[in-house]
Amino acid sequence: MSSQCTDKKFKITQPDPNSDSYQQDQERINYFQKNKERINQRFEQARQNFVKKMDLTHHGSLETEEEIVEASRELLHSS
């Protein structure tokens, strides 16, 4: 039994900036880019708020992991 391999050749072309599909793709890319930026900004703000909330310096010196976990829980439940 012989196997045949057929070579398929694809022509690489440049997109037509005037085509509807190209315009739609550009709109989608712009939408997703703006959405990504908004999400990143919201994430960064939430991260900064979390870091402020989790500032444990006012608890003094925490010796054990259990003390750190308990202090973290107290901060989370107090918000």
C-alpha cells in the first residue's frame, strides 16, 4: 500500500485595507485593545487597593505564619 503526499501551496497575499473584512478586523482589534487596557487599569487599581489593605505593619511583628494568616483574614473581613 503506497501513501501519496500531495503538496499544497498557499499564496501569501497582503490584506486589502479597503475590504469589509479587513475593516471589521481592525475594529475588533481596536475594541479588544481598548478593553484590554481598561481591564489592566482596573486590575492595577484593585492590586494597589489590596496591597494597601494587606499592609500588616500596624500589627507589629508577626512571628508565625498563623499570625500572618489571621491578621490577613481580619483585614479582609473588616472591609
